[in-house]
Amino acid sequence: QVQLVESGGGLVQAGGSLRLSCAASGRTFSRYAMGWFRQAPGKERELVAGISALGGSTYYADSVKGRFAISRDNAKSTLYLQMDSLKPEDTAVYYCARGRNVLGTYSTGGDYGDWGQGTQVTVSS
């Protein structure tokens, strides 16, 4: 069972930036797609961004395109989410997730099977 530990959340003003990190345990990080989800109070968890195992392909939800950037460093077993031009509606708990299958797909919620504990992001207006 992989362990995923997110960090980098916090309170930021609208228009500001944050960079989330997710450290993964084990030696299989580079074999799996990875993604970032978020869940706001009273809403379902949604896939924000996904990245293929080798980092060559990405997916973004329409709500974050052009503002968020997902990346990974397979040598460090770490996933990142650079969030710019943040809006109050980006406020949520953000979760790192690992794909279900080796070299699997990454653009739908069902592609993922393991999640971290989450990190809170709060954007004030």
C-alpha cells in the first residue's frame, strides 16, 4: 500500500499562488499515473489535474486550465501542483492520488485508487 503525504496548503489571497507537493512511499512511483483531487464543503470530490506515469501527458479540469500546472519528479517520488491566479472558489481540501494500474490512464476519477490525507487550501477574497 502506497503512502501519499501532501504539503504546501495554506491561506492565500485571491490572485495569489501556492505550490502543493505530494511525497510517495515505495519504489514504484514512476510506474503510475498521479493526480490531484479537491473537495469543497458540501461538494463531491473532483479530479483537478492528472499526469501520466512518465510525465509526458497531462489532464486539467476546465475550471483550472491555464491557472494550475501539474508536474512530477520521478527521481524524488514527488508530485506537484502549481496553483496561480487563485480564486475563492478554489478553496477546498486538496488530495494527491495514485492511479489504479501500472502505466494506466489519468483523466477520470475512476482511474485512481489511493489517496493521501489531504491539505487545506483557503483563498480569501
